[in-house]
Amino acid sequence: MENEQKIDLYDLSKADLEALVKELGQPKFRAKQLWEWLYHHFAGDHDEMTNLPKKLREALAEKTDFGQLNPVVTEFSSDGFTEKVLFECHDGRLIETVLMRYDKRNTVCMSSQAGCAMGCVFCATGQMGFMRHLTVGEIVGQFAYFSRKLKADDGRISNVVMMGMGEPLHNYDNTLTAIDRMTDPSGIDLGNRKITISTVGMIPAMKRYADEQRQTPLAVSLHAATDEERTKLIPPNKRWPIADLMDACRYTIEKTGRRLTFEWALINGKNDTIEQAEKLGTLLKGMLCHVNLIPLNPTKGFDGRPSNPERVDAFIKKLGDYGVSATVRVRRGIDIQAGCGQLRDRVVNG
Ligand code: SAH
Ligand code: SF4
């Protein structure tokens, strides 16, 4: 493929851009201009960069791309507010990204890997297995793609959730470099608080995250309060059991000073019982945290059903008895399989 030889500009750091323009015989300030085209204007084509000499634009066009994600299918939810794009990567791998338009917010749910190695049974990405980590350029490229689109209506991305395909902390370096890029004050300048990283609970990576005193809020996918139940849903629980995970969570809160979110997909009759709520309340009592409940979204490979509203209310009430706050996450884009855990590499729904 032609693209394979080209450099993805979104893969490059500031220093890399400087080296590139130097290699092309241009002064350093051209790198700053290029950076602005990438991160202020989200240019989609070399010819847009009218303040760069034509010769440089041509040389860049020969060598580089503005992102290497090719949108192959775009779907809108019936209410029109959720948009899911299936991208083809330069090597043919397929990933999905979702834009959710709210009143005052535009949230993008981004992927960090093609597939996922964790194998959570209720998750469509887990059901497809692991293909590869995404590059920094492919992660930032998802942001750039939707920024470019929103720019047409004077909009911008206000929030990012790393809750698409893949386990972000399994692809630690690329994910965190991408986040550093998105929060860079001289570029996109998105606040750390506007980003959430969701993790299945990879303890060693969480410790590294805490030690680096990262400021991007973490969400931990818990889904069950006993090892027996959690291992059935989340195979990595065998390696990183609940007691150790809770230690890692407390450590993270202590080191970062930030509240943790716990995610819990409510599966009717399984993890939505009063007994599970009591066990969860006991685990989280006194912790600086919040529980996000997500009624299970349907996936092909798992026959569980979402909890009904009465069971959800009873669960929240029981957690309240332990002083643990919990809310239900609004489900978005379920009709186009753009909800939590529904993303995968299909070209047509089926
Ligand atoms: N790998 C990360 C982030 C991607 S999944 C993680 O597991 O945390 C984002 C969230 O969706 C996680 O909390 C995940 O457990 C949840 N999820 C997965 N499948 C789901 C489903 N079918 N219904 C509801 N939530 C689901
Ligand atoms: Fe991977 Fe998260 Fe899906 Fe589990 S829930 S398989 S960690 S993407």
C-alpha cells in the first residue's frame, strides 16, 4: 500500500517535526507552523497550509499523511446525536470511534488497540481477540478526524473517553503519549480532567500511572465484587484479583489525589443482586470514588440481559447505605452498536 511508506504526522512529537523540517532544508519555525496546522486547524490536506512555501508542501505531501485512518463506514443513531465511524488502518486493521453530541459537550470515545487481549466475556471487542496496539498517530488521529468534522460547524471536542476498543493501559506508552499530545498547552490543550482512561484493572500499569502522578482520571472496570464472579466475566481477574486491585486503587487515589470511578455493567440476575451491592458497598466504603452503572449492552457472543430499572434503583439505594455514590450512565447509540463494549471490527452490523 502506498501509505505504508509515508509518515503519519500525528505520530510525530514537536522535536520530530523539527527534525523533519530540518531534513527538508527548512528553518525551525516551519515546524511550529506545521504543528499549528495539525493541532489548531486540524488540516486535512497539505494544500491547506497556505503559509508554508509550495515546495515544502509538496515535499511533505510526498513523505507524510495527515493521519492514516480511512473512514470506511459511518453510522448515525436514530436520534442523530451519536456517530460511529469504522476506520481502516494502513495495514487493513479495523477500529471504531464514536462521537456523542450532547447539549454543551462533544465526547469522543476512542480506541487504543485493534481488538483486545483481555477477553471479557460480555464485550464485543474482547470476543474478537487481540490484533495489535494502535500507534500514537492512530490514537491522536481519531481525535483529529472528529475535530476536523466538528470544525465545520464551529464545534470542538470537549471530552475524551478511552473506552473504545482495547485496554488503554496494555498499550501504556502510546496511550499516554497520545494523551500528553492532546493536553499539550501549545496544541489542543484539552484539560486532563476532560479525559477519562478506563482500565480493566491492570495492576502493574496502574501503579506506574500512580507513580507518574498522572492527572487524567481513571475508571476501573469492576463489574463484580467477588473473585469467583469477576473471574467468570473478566479472565484477567485471575492474575489481578480484587483484593490486590483494591490496594492498587487506594494507592492510585493516594498518589494522584483524584477520585476513582468504578464501572459496573449491570447484568440481569447476575451482578445486580442486593448481595453483590452489599459486597461492593463493603469494598468501596470510605474510598474517594464513584460508581458508574451501565445496564449491559447486548453483544453477539454473550447472552446476558440488562437489568431492569427497579433492580438498578435497588442496587443504587443499597450502595447508598454504605455511603457509596452511584449513577447510571446514559446509554447512547445502542441502535448502531456504539455503546460500551459493543465496538468491534465488523464492516456491516451483524
Ligand atoms: N478496556 C477498558 C476500556 C474499554 S471498555 C476497560 O475494560 O475498562 C469500556 C467500558 O465498557 C468498560 O467498563 C467495560 O467493562 C464496559 N463494557 C464492556 N462490554 C460491555 C457491555 N456489553 N455492556 C456494558 N458495558 C460494557
Ligand atoms: Fe478489553 Fe475492556 Fe473489552 Fe475487557 S471490557 S475485553 S478489557 S475492551
